[in-house]
Amino acid sequence: MTTTDDFVHVFTPAAEPDAPTLLLLHGTGADENDLLPLGRALAPGAALLSPRGKVDENGMNRWFRRLREGVFDVEDLITRTAELAGFVTAATRAYDLDPGRIVVSGFSNGANTGAALLLLHPRLLCGAALFAAGAPLQGREPDPVDLSGTRVFLGSGVSDPVTTIDQARLLASQLEDRGARVEEHEHPGGHQVAPETLDQARAWFERSRF
Ligand code: MLT
């Protein structure tokens, strides 16, 4: 069974009573500290749970293995996403969090992993704000899970060479087909969290009342 000791992580308690928890998943080469400012900007009162990906790719932390840029080891992704889901459940108990009010946010490899959590562990999260996310299972059609009640914000760059806009739109339709309420925001830039996208995500988070 996965415990909180299985992932190096940062936990910051909620600054406001009854605030939700934001699970933060960093991009390739970053660590558990990278997205803390984004988390505070997105959801100022929320508890922050920020683990570190356990795959080492030439010294860079990741959430799952890839064969080369843009080509994922989907079996590894499935196994490691299950382990991460176990960590989230363990942390929910250890830090006395409301299991019905956990929202994931991630960038790039972390956004793909957040998308995999939604599609493979549909009852774990009530929402997601994902930046530069694509369809994580790549050639495979995800199972017909029920994501009704799940709110998702996707921020994607139409000129992103890493996560193409087609991949981002495919993810949006996979989530919508399974009942999620998806807001897709496209910016003209590349593989980044564009400032205007973060503003849109913040407004979305506030509107969503998690
Ligand atoms: C991934 O591997 O998840 C994506 O290609 C993004 C990246 O981390 O470079």
C-alpha cells in the first residue's frame, strides 16, 4: 500500500477554513517546489499538496517514462498513475483533507499525469486546471468512465511544439465525452503557462466554488 513516505512532497495547510486542496504536479526537470507559486496564485486559500515525480530521466524528475519526446511508455504511465493515486488517498487521510474536494493542477508532464488521473481514477478528483496537457494514453481509447460533476480547465498553446494543439483538443473531447465540464482556453504561444491563461484559470477556479 502506498503511504505519504513514498513520495518526496511538500504539504501546506489551507489558509482559509473549508478550502479545497490543490494537488500540484510539476513538469519534466522540476520538483515539488516549482508550482507552489502557481498554486498560491490559482487558489490563494487552498491547501497545497505537491509531490515530486519518481522517474529519473538523465537527472530530470518526471511522472512516467517516455521512449522519446512525445512518445510515452503507456504501461509505465498506467502503473505510476495508480501509485500516485494511492499517494493522494494516503495524504488525504494523513493530513485530514476532504477527499471530495481535491483539484489537480499541473504543467506539461504533470498536466499529462493529471489528465491520466482523471481518466484512470475518475473518483479521485473533483476538478483539474491543466496547462499544456495532451491525451495521456496516446493511441489508446480511455475506458468509458463517468466524469460528470468534474470541472476541468485546459490552457493550451496553439504553437506548442511539445504538446500539439491537436493533442490538447483530443484530451478535451475525451473528457467531455465522459461527462466532464471542460473549459478550453487556447493562447497563441508555445509550451508555457501564459500569463493570460493563468488569469483565466484563476477566474475559473473562483467561479467553480470547489
Ligand atoms: C511529456 O513527456 O509528458 C510531454 O512530452 C511533456 C514533457 O514533459 O516534455
